[in-house]
Amino acid sequence: MRCPFCSHEEDRVVDSRTSKEGGAVRRRRECLDCGRRFTTYEYIENISLTIIKNDQRREAYDRQKLTQGITSACKKRPISLKKIESIVDKIENLIEKTSKNEVPSSEIGRMVMTELYGLDEVAYIRFASVYRKFKDVSEFISEVKGIEAKH
């Protein structure tokens, strides 16, 4: 493991514990060169998952990319990183249950929208505006009115 501060390749594990409901191991490490501490997570590597993009390109699933997309929608909203990680975990579990090796990005987008809809309406609208590629303001307003009507 390379230190994120000084890039030294030797460290020692200071603390280890299970995390993410037993799905990961959290390790607190200390760099043997600079002495700074950092955290790493170990996950079970699942079968490789390929995402089918809208233009039919295929790319490897990237948890970080999904997390960043949700984080962007939740920016400046009262949503913790822990909750975002929980959403990503839930989506990964749903995908895993389908036993598919290839999943359309549109399917993942729908899952994210479902989760955000129940969590935070502003984050939902932000994500929907990118995911659905609103062509004009009227589509955006229509989506907001749809949310208002359900209250």
C-alpha cells in the first residue's frame, strides 16, 4: 500500500475492523516513513460487471464513478457520505441479485433516482436533470410539478 501523503510503500496496520455491515474490512495504517495515518478498505471482489452505455459502448463498472455522481447530486444537501455509501451498497446488492454480467447504465440511473426520490427531492431533481437530459426548462418544471403533486 502506497502512502497517499509521501508515496512511501511501507506501512503498518494500526487498527482493523469490519465495516459496511461485514462487507469490508477497514484498516487504519501508519506510514513508516512520514508517520502519517490513513484508512484503507478491503472489499470482496465481485464478478466483473460491465456497464452498457447509452451509445452501446461498454465499460467496466466503477464504484467510485457511481459514488461521485450521487455525491454531485447531493452537494450542499444534508446528506452524509455514509448515506451515499449506503445507497451505492444497496444498488450494488440489487445488481448482484440479478446475476447479470452486463447492466445498462439506464437501469443503474433508475435505481439511483428511486433512492434519491425517497431521500431528498433537490438531489433527485439534480440527478434527474442530468440522467434524463432535460431538453428545456419546461421538462424541468414538469418534473418539479410531479414531485409537488405527490405531496
